Amino acid sequence: MNMRNQWPVLPVVAGLASGLLTGCGTETGDTGGTGTSVVMGMSDDVLATDPASGYDPGSWLLFNNVFQSLLSFPKGATEPQPEAAEQCAFSDTRATVYKCTLKDGLKFSNDDELTSADVKFSFDRMLKIHDPDGPAVMFPTLQKVETPDDKTVVFRLNTPDATFPSKIASGAGSIVSEDQYDAQGLRKDGEAVGSGPYKLDKFDDEEAVFSVNENYKGTADVQNDGVTLKFFHGDQDALKKALLDKQVDIAYRGLTAGDIADVEKTGDDSIAEVVEGSSAEVQHLVFNMDDPVTGKLGVRKAIAYLIDRDALIKDVYQGTATPLYSIVPAGIGGHNTAFFDTYGARPSKAKAAAALQDEGINGKVKLTLWSTPSRYGPATDDELKAIAKQLNDSGLFDAEVQSVAFDQYEKDIAAGKYGVYVKGWIPDYPDADNFTAPFFGKGNVLSNNYDNNSITGSLIPRTAAESDRSATDDEFGQLQDIVAKELPVLPVWQAKQYAVTHENVYGLEYCLDASTVFRFWELSKS
């Protein structure tokens, strides 16, 4: 499955969320804008303008601003609220029938009326096309969509799924016009027709230009007259130069820890300032459970006892990251510190040696750590080299690092060629389910041959069926305790989002939170 573990994670990884922003949008329908246009530079590309295909950070940034979903995540929130819908709720106790009623007067940017038929068309189309680079993989539980009338949508699920509201609140729930999109295939003209706060006026290799959608009716209160998104295609130096030369107002997703440190060292707040927000983005080392070396629990335990996350953050990420000791990151319900509790924060050569001896291993363990140079940030190779050095300095390992281009990297992982490798993950929706079911459920996306019957047969199905998400904390804690004990993965860090902006730009703090929704409408410029 082409899940978001294949997304490029933020090049700047940083620390634990210091607390999510509070508050949510009010339904104003005010889309006139109150300021000038804002120009933002980004190192990522937008790979698709069609919601049935895009499943990458850049594409979802576009979707979240051009298209509406039935529900959306208010700024700082992890619980979805009505957006195109007036109200939504499960109509049964098993969480298998989800019913939404649309707001009155919804229109697409081309003046077409938005009805329940468009909602059904959007989901049916996405599932029928089932693009390998699209979000259809998020909806294995969706059996059919019904439309009793023009304002009512009923989703029937084949399995209880209390996370379904969060899934349809994401970019995967984008509503398209039945009259403007082909039911059989993807749109190829680079255009987009949605009912969100913005219209897409231009899209090419250099930039995407957005203007305010006068037909929008929803919760966003637009604070600008438009946004221009300039693409730098991974050229971090060019992005940094454009920011400092004031060719862009904001630099997002692309500056390294060193770049940010350089900006902060200028001491001139009129040039640029760093804005940081919370994120649920994580990175793990993944162990192939069938590998002759890492398939041994004692080897995995030894690595867990020796890794020094604090040193990695200091030496590789220049203090811009926070150690991760859990599968469910901080800021998400169900988070615990199972790996801290089991293996501690300080490296222990004695405990690592004991773990190897219990496995019957007396000599040095020969190990290759597999990396990919840029997909999970430009510091990934350096990070893996630092981990190899930590292992080797213990005298218990003979470790080296091999870095492979991402396309080959994915093929080799699927073929089971690697014993330990790195994976990053940006959530589709801010719920513990999205950090557990894809990794440890049936057909897990990590391709590491891990299966635990208690997790797949009991914990994941039970948590998925619980509509009161706070009631799942204990079971998610049990799941994380099992994973910490069996070690199919080893968490390394949790990110914090960064953007760098000039002093006359406002609202960025409302664009950077664990929902992963970048809200163009919150930006303003004096």
C-alpha cells in the first residue's frame, strides 16, 4: 500500500509538542479576504491536483484549501467538526452506519450546486479508480455510499470503524463535482474545481496560484486576498536565498536545521523569523523479523539499549528534535512512554551485552543499517551513521550504513533484503489508530514480517469500534507495551513543524499543528 510512510518528512525535525493551539473557526462564509496576497516557498512538490490520486504533503496542502470535506479539523484540534456538513453522526451503536446532512446553499467555485450526489460520486470515484498513489487505501471498511435525498449522505461500513469521521475530514475526503470529473479516470489538465476557501487559478512546474473562492460556505474566515505557492523542487539553498532576498514571504518544508540556525543568527527580525508548531510526524527504525540477524530479539534489545537519542538530536539535528519513546506520539490520545519505561533514556552497554548473551551471541554483531538519502529529510544518512557509531563504540557491534535511492529502497524492503531500515510517518488523521493499525495490523505497510495475534485479533478491532476515542487509551497503551517488548520497530524522534517568515506575515501559528492541515486562510500580511 502506498501509505504516507512513503511521504518525505520534514527536513527539520524538532521537538515534542508544547501544547496544541486552542480555538476553532466560526462559520462566517466571509471569503472576501482582508489583506494582500501571500507568497510561500516550499521544497516539496505538489504531485497531484486530483484528490483521487494525491497522497503526499504537497497535494494534500492543495486539497485542504481548494476542496471541502464533510468534516474538517479546526486549528489546534484533533477532533473533526462539521465543514460542508451541517451535522454528522453514527446512527448505530456498532459504528458501521455514518450519516451526514449537508449545509444549505453549497456551491463549487464554478457555480455548480454541491449536493449529496457529488459526495457519493467523490467516494465512489476514488475507490473505483483506486490509484496506487491515491488515498483509496484508507477506506477498506467503506462498503457503499447512499443518498436518500439531495442533502443526506449515508456511509455503510463493513466493519466497525470509529475513526471514519477523521478519515473523511482529511484530504482523502475531498468533494469534487460530478459534472467536472471523470468517474473512470484521473483529471490530467492540472486544474481543480472545488468548494473550499480558494480557487486554483494556475498550476505549473514553477508555482500554484490561489485566489479566494467567493462561493465558499464553511468555517474558514479568510484573512488574505490569495496565496501563491512557489516550488523549489528540493533545492534548499534556493529556497533559503529566496526567503532572505524577500522573493517569498514564507519558507515551509525545506529548510534544514542549519538553515534555520543561520536565519536565527542574523539577529534581524525584519529579515525572517522562525515559527514553530506541533506535529505528529515520527521516525522509526524498522526491524525485519525474518532477518537472520535482526530477527533475534536479543539483537533488537541491544540496539534499543544502546541508541542515544539525545546525542542524535544534539549532534545531527542541532537541538531541533525531541526523543520519541512511544508508538503513539505526544499530543495524540493513547500516547505512553513504553520504550522509555522498558529501555531507559541513557545507553547501557551492560544491559545490551546481557541481551546478546541471553541470545547466545558472544562476538560482535555484524549489522548494516539501511538508509535513503532525502525522502525522510536531508540529515537521514548522517543520523544513521551516528547510530552506527553509537553501536560500534559499545564494542558489541560492527555496524555500517548503506544509503539507497528511494525507489530501489522500497523495492528492497518489500523483497525482505534489509534487516534494519528507517521509515518516517506523517499521519493521515490525528488518532492513535493511524500510528498503530498501518504498522501492526494485517498487511502492515512496514513490510517487516511482524504479526501479533493480540494486536491484530483483539486490540486493533476493539479500538477501531470504540466511538469514545478517550476510552481507547488503555488498549492503545497495552498495544504499545507489547510492541516495546517485542521490538518490531524502535521509535527515534517526533517532529515539530517549522516555517520561516518575514515579520509582516501573520497567522502561521494556526497552520502548524498535529492535524497536518496547512490553512492558507489564516495567513495575512501587512
